[in-house]
Amino acid sequence: MGKRVGLEVTVAVAEAVALCRIDMAGVYPITPQSHIAEHLSTLVADGKLDAEFMTVESEHSAMSAVIGASGAGARSYTATSSQGLMLMHELLPIASAMRLPITMAIANRAVSGPLNILNDHSDIMPQRDAGWIVVFAENGQEAIDLSIQAFKIAEHKDVMLPVSVNIDGFQLTHMVEPVEMPTQEDVDQFLPPFVPHATLHPARPVTMGAFAMSDYFTEIMKAKDEAVKNSKKVILAVWDEWAKMFDRSYKPVETYKADDADFLILTMGSMGETAQLAIDELRVKGVKAGLVKLRLWRPFPFAEIKAAIKNAKKLIVTDRAVSFGGPGGPVFSEIKSALYAETRRPAIYNYIYGLGGRDVTVHDFVGMFEKIIADTGNVAADTYEFWGVRE
Amino acid sequence: MIEVRWHGRGGQGAVTSVELLAVSAIAAGKYAQGFPSFGPERRGAPVAAFTRIDDKKINVRSGIYEPDIVLVLDSSLIGLVNVVDGLKPGGKIIVNTHKTPEEIRKDLNFNGSVATVDGTGIARQEMGVPIANTTMIGALLKVTGIMGLEAMKESVEHRFGRLAQKNLNAMKRAYDEIKIIN
Amino acid sequence: MTLKSWKELPIGCVVSEPGSASEYHTGSWRSQRPIWHDAKCIKCGICYVFCPEGCVQQGEDGFFKANMDYCKGCGICAHECWPCAIKMVEEG
């Protein structure tokens, strides 16, 4: 059993990554991720982690460096936020196309402009189609656990894909809270050494990232899509194994008091715990409210989402990013499309909230439920609204 | 659950105190959150930091708007920042000042419980620096009774090494010397 | 050549056979070919240096010629040859 300690979540994540015996980290500092970079660099400098900490001149270089290192067979790690992730953007599909099992922490932060350093999901959402596995953490413990699991999932021979672990900036990253840090022995037992599918080596030359024309491009995209979809089997198996070993369970979609709920709310990331308190409050008042938490964003868990929400009368989908001039928030449009063919589905409402660090309280969540319950004619269903915006 | 809002200036160590307190409370088997006011900070500017401590798992992740306790690390902030904003009925305020609780109560036009201690004076005498962030943890522990002073020992030693004992001495003095009016 | 199905692609499309690009005969693109006039050639090797395809080779006699499997007929060798020993002539 690991030790229960109070740690800032970024420091805890860096410690967890060190337990995974990474060979290389290429990280460029950016708020609110920087403490991960700083702590990893300290661990390397103090001789506590036998890894190459590569100081790079930008996030574009950070991602390029980890792609190269992973291609050479190194267990490679990076972390970023916001503009840093946007700068990495052009390389993300290359990492997944080359099937390099890089793992990355994203300390989620609003994308400029205007410049803002606080939390929302506008950095990860534009990376949706990069071919990465994407998971969201709800608290510090999950940030640690998912960071360790990420290597095992990414490096599984049937996966070989990069994974991003999304950790809400400040709300999670800058929180000192209790976490159970697994022991080195436990992590060693859980995580086998990295066996690459191919390596760059002068004695055994291969070409990675070659050119492909129209005669092969479609087949390559199809193979990548199948690989991402297929990774779910391994993700489920790894989470199962984790639950057996560490007694903490992870599912693509998790629910709280949702089974008999008439009214549901769906969250992603750190908002889940606060929303849970709103559910408790509403239940005391006799409202059959429940919570659905989406942990696995890619591959998208269609079956689990359908099962979790099919019996509800109304569903609030919350989004922390905007698709300007689009159909609503990105989570909302995915959920709607997942339910398109279902004959029985709840009326769906979309609240876009918590943008650029705007705080969301238990009171806000209760208000969302009150608002959809009052909409007896489902007039506002299938539309989106900026929650709490000043008119 | 007890919620504390700390007021200080950038560089006075409010965030360090919040971290030390949370780490110590967790080591003592409690649940805690310690976090800064999110956003850019600069030296000398008014800042806030927050602590939540409970005996059961803390789920709320929004900010603290109605604290049980307000701790003011720098009394020059009184008048500049509304330090009693949102303080719960029955809430308490702790101020690092050489003034008496009665004087502070008058300054703040506040009727609730006020506690004062000259944390800066103690810090200067015990550690030779006018930084009262760790000293004032002693004051907070006395006023709230969250846990004993001994709970701070490990985290302070881990953080300050050979300077730890001086910090602990200062903390103890603030614990003993604080004046409280209810 | 039969094209592979998506299921047959290696993971990450890694090309495991070194130098397999040499199977690709770029000489088929050629519309002009370089002809060396050895009488003018001073064996300086500038054609060898500048050939973007790396297909110019030096023979045992010290004179140069191009491997026509790969020569694209770009004419860079002729352009760079300052003693004007190389002429580009139409193919076919």
C-alpha cells in the first residue's frame, strides 16, 4: 500500500511519473503546468530519477523531442498547457500516426485571446482529432493514477498510441490535497518495461514517418482510427488491473446517483466533485437528480454513455469550451450525435461554463437543475447557453 | 469543515503557510485543501490563499466565499482590502499586529471574535526576519483548535531543515501570546 | 504491384527494409538525358557533387556518368558543368 500524503497535485504527478522510470522528459514550462517540469527537473538533478531531462526552446520542440526519443525506444514524457498545446498541435497527429506511446499531462488552461492563465478546456478540445487517447482527472488521486496507467495503456502492444492526461489547471494543479502515492515496488509490478514496436538504431535502420500518397493515405487513416477504437479494450483491462491492485476503480463513464435519476448532469474533469454536492442537496429536496462523469474522451465511450443516460427525462451537458458559431459545446455535440439514432433519449440542455477560470459553485449546479426542471415544455432543449453570462 | 481565508502580500508566504498547514493536517489523518488565489501574483500586491480542513473527504472545488476564519498576515491591508468580506456569522478574524483585539475590532467596525498577536515582532526576535507566515500558523491553531502544534513539526522540518526549530519556536510563541476577544 | 489493405500495414507504417526507396526507379520521369563529352571533361566532379539524386558515378577511367535507373533528367549537372562537358538531349 502506498503512503497517504499531502502534496500539491503537480508535484504528485511528477513523483508518479518518476515512479514510472521514464527515460526522458522534454518539457517547456508554462503556467499552470510548470511545477511538473520543475519537479521532474529537480528529481533528475538530485539523482533521484535516472532520466534525460531535455530543456527545449518551445513546446513545438518539446513534442518533437519526445517523438524522437520515443522513436529511439525511450519511455518519453511531456507536459503542457494552453498556448503550449496549441504550439504542439501540428505534431500531435504525427506522434499518433507513428504510433509512439508518448504520455503527456495537460494542465488545462484557457486559450488566448484575451490572454488568460486560468482553467477551462479550450486547449484540449481543438486536439480532439489528433488520434491521441484522452482522459480527464477529477482530483489529485486520479491525476496520479491516470498518469501511471497512461504508460501501460500507451505502451501495450495492441495500442501503441500517445495518451494525454487532462488535469484542470489551478483547481487541480495548484491544490495541496491528500493523495495516496503508490510505492516503487507496486508501480514496478504494475508497469512492465517499455518494448517499442520499432526503434531508430544505426545498426538496424528503419524509416519512421515516411511519405504516403493517395494510394495508401486512406488505408493509413483507417488503420489509425481502428487503433484508437481498439485501444478501449486495453484501457478497460488496465483499469481493471489497477482496481485489483490499488482498490481504486476507473471507468470510461462514471455515475453518481444516476440509476433512478430523472434529471442528469454530465461533467468532465474537476467539476464532478462539486456537482456531486449539488446532487446530494437536490436529493434532500426530493429531486431525483444524478451525475454522469465522462472520463474517457477518446476513444469516445458510446455504449457506456447511452447506458448511463437513456432512462433520464432531461440531461444537462456541461462544456468548458466554445465551438464558435457551431452546434453548442464540443461535449454537447458529441453526446447529441451519440444519441441521434436512439428512439428513447432525454431532452438535452447545454451549459457552457467555467470559462477562463470562472468559478462554479454548488449553487450554480443546483441552479442549472432548477432551470431545466422549470422548462416544462422543453423549449430550451437542444440549445446552448453561456451559464452566468452578464447580459 | 473549517474554511480559512488568508490575506497577505505577495512574498509574505501565505501560500507556503497554506501548504504547510494542509500537509500537516493530512499527515495528522485529516482531509485538507490548501490553495492560492488563482492567477498572476506579484511581490507586494495583496494576495489571498485558502485552507479547507475536515475529518471527511472534501469534495467541493470552488473558491471560498464564506470563510469561518480570516487570517490577516499584514495589518496594513486593513482598509485596503475588505478582509471581513463574507465572513460567516460567528466567524473569527486573526490579525498579525501589535494592536489589541479591541483596537482591531474598532478599526474593522466588526462585532465578532477578534484575535491579535504581534507575529512580525515574534518572527523578528525568533528568526531574525520580519516574515510571520509560519508564526501565524500558531495563532490559527490556537484560535481554531484544529490540531495541536506538534502536528506541524514534520512538515516544518521537511520544508525548513536547520531553520525549522526557529520557525516552530515562533509558532509556539504566537500560540501562547495571542489575545482573543469573543 | 498489389496495394495492401489497411489491415496489412505495419504499426506506424514503419519501413523496416533499409534502402527500399532504391526500388523506386525515378529514371522513368526523365524527358531529357545528360550526355558527357569526355574530351571536354576535366574530372572535377562537380556533376557528382550537385546531382540531387546521387546517381552520378565516377568510372575507373575517372570520367563520370549517370545511373539511368535514377537520373530524372533535371539538368543540374549540365548547368553546373563549367567546362560545358555535359549536354542535355531529348529522350526517345
